[in-house]
Amino acid sequence: ASDWSSDVCSSDLGEVIWDKQVAVANEFGSRERFLTAPMTIEGKAIVANGAGDGATRGWLAALDIATGNQVWRWYVVPAPGEPGSETWKDDHNAWKTGGGGLWQTGSYDPEQRLTIWGTGNPVPIYDPEFRPGDNLYTNSAVALNVDSGKLAWYFQYTPNDSWDYDENGIHMLYDLVIDGQARKVVGHFGRNGFFYSLDRTNGSFIKASQYANELTWTKGLDPKTGKPVEYNPSIAMQTYIPSTRTLRGDGDERTCPTWHGGVAHQPTAYNPVKKIAYGVGAEGCFTQNGAATAARGPGGGIDNAKSQPRKYSSDLYYGSVMAYDVVNHKVLAKAITDIEVRSGATVTAGGLVMSAMQDGDFIIYDDEQLQELYRFNLGTPLKGAPVTYAIGPKQYIAVQTSGRHLHPVKFDKLETSSYLFVFALN
């Protein structure tokens, strides 16, 4: 599919069965885009607009597999009068370019008939005064009924975000006992530095704890609601911790974790026997100034030419691979890497955890202490998550190359390499 259309081919002949344009440009010329793989559920293909940061509204749409006709569409940012629209309290129609892009494929709970996705940050990203209010349903886990597309429940992680803590990362589904109670859980490594457990039947908060090494934007989470302890639902502009909450006119202020977040898009893994979740990502902090975004006028839109420039820098910047106990909500082990990890985590029943590094290293750890068992440098950057499969009695591991993504970004002509490497487990 292109930026604009979704197509289906015949599995027998390779012929196009249908080709439908479902993504468009908005009234300001900003283009919607597909940035994530579609999901097929019971005769429907679920596709998503991921261009939230490009000043569009994120959405999910279900297309009929046989015809390509749209069955339903749900927008992350509600239009005036729709539920949640009261959380956009500006006077210049910020909702029209409000963000909330979806750029990582969601999950599906067939028992509840819910598809569960993480949504992106509000836009403009770093100026919350442009869009006062909680800015629903950005930075959230959302559960939609697969038949109707109706919102069944949501949980917003960071209301009125100004740090780019979008929550598009994987939402893992599993059943376990927490505090003596059997729960149907959504587990999520939040980009804001906390690991969350939610009830996937209704979205209610169960438990959370910090997994990022450095976290300064809040003093913690309310144990009953899961909201930041500073959150005040009666005000339009959240204050959080003022020394880390950059508003218009503020000088440089430092916040942890970095805006690249702890675990962002990187695929996570889960061991259902040992009840351990695995994530990879970035550690560190960043500093930015309070730059104001200009509105085009009451009709909506962002005037980039009149907006103030954002200045930023990072420190304590490195990567990590982590093992998290989802029952007791604590980090079991963490392996530190020199640079951020942009690939993913893969775990096997044989006690191995695998990931791939931007310096070319493919690494295997044990699944409890993350002790390094194997390392091999492939000579080119690695960004794809390792996959494992078996042919007969032999198990293989495959990883694709490319994807240089350092901070600050450094191009060295290796970011466009295109290789597929396959290992065999003896």
C-alpha cells in the first residue's frame, strides 16, 4: 500500500482484488499516512493513520476484506460535540490538527471482541498551551469493539502531555494473578517511564511502577487511579513538576526520561511461564525551552512560520534491555547498552532473550538475569527485531539490518544497508 491506499491481492494469482484510497490530505494540506502494518480480524482489515505528528488526526478504520469498503472509522481526537471534545479547551480548533497518530499495530482480545491500541501524542507536541485540557484520546490505551468501532474503554497515561510521551508501544495481553486476584491484563511499557497493568475488560487501572532509570516529570502515580500524583482534573493546564514542565516563555528545563522515551515503538516480549515482560529502548534525559506555537486563526491550523523555534539537547543518553516481573511489578534485571536500542526483544521457551543493536551486534541473554550469552557483530546497523522459527527439529533466528538512529542523528552511509541474516540454534 502507498501513503494513500490499501490493497489486497489474490493469494493464488497475485492479482489485485481491490484497491481503496482511505487516507487523504486534510484541509491544511497535511497528509495522512500508513506507518504500521494492518491487522485482520474476522473479515475486517484494521488500518491506521499514523501521521499525527504531521498535523493530522489519528484514526482507526475497519475495511471489509472482500470488498475494501469501510465498515467503521474512529478518530483519536474527537470533533466538537463528541465525547472527549470537552478536553480540548482552546479557541482555535486545535482538534483539527490534534495528533494522536497510531504507528504500531494494536492487539486483539477475541473473548472481549476488542482491539486495543496505543495512541500518539497531541500536536503541537511541546506546547500544551496551544491545546489546554487533557487532550483525549491522545497518549492513551483505547479499546474498540471490532464489530461497531465504538470506544469501549480508554486509559490516558499522560494528560496534557508536553514531552512527546506518546503511547504507541505494544500492549501485551495475558491472564495472571495480581494481589491474589485473577485478572485479564493489558501490560504496557509506558514511554513516560512506568510499566502499567490495566484490566482489559474495562480499562481500569491495576498497578504500575517505574522502570526507567531516570524519571523526573512526576513524583509518582496515584495507586488508585494510575494518574500522575500532580494531576488535577479541574484545571485546563496541568502543572506537574514546574521545573521539568516547560511552558511558554520558560528557559531551558531538564526532564527525564528523554522525549524518545523508555520503550517506544520497539516490539516487546512476554514469557507466560515465568511471568516476565521484556522491553528495549532508550534511557536518559533532555532539555528544552518553552517555545510558543502560533495558530493560523479561529478556523484551525498551525502557523509554522510564526511559531517560535524549539531548542533542545540530551544527556545521560544510552540504551537498555530489561526484564520486568509483571506479578510483583518490579524490574528483575537490566542490561545497559552504549546507545539506544531501536530493534526489539524476542524471548524463547528455552530461556533466551535476543535483541539487536545499532552498532551491529546481535546479542543473546539469559531470560532471568540478562547475563550475556552470545554476541556477534554483523558489520552493519541493526534495527529490526529478531524473529525465530523452526523447520523440522531445527530452530532459526533471523534479523534484518539497517536503521541507523543515533542521537544526535549521525549518518554514515550504513543507515540504508539491506541484509537479512539467519542464525541456527544448535
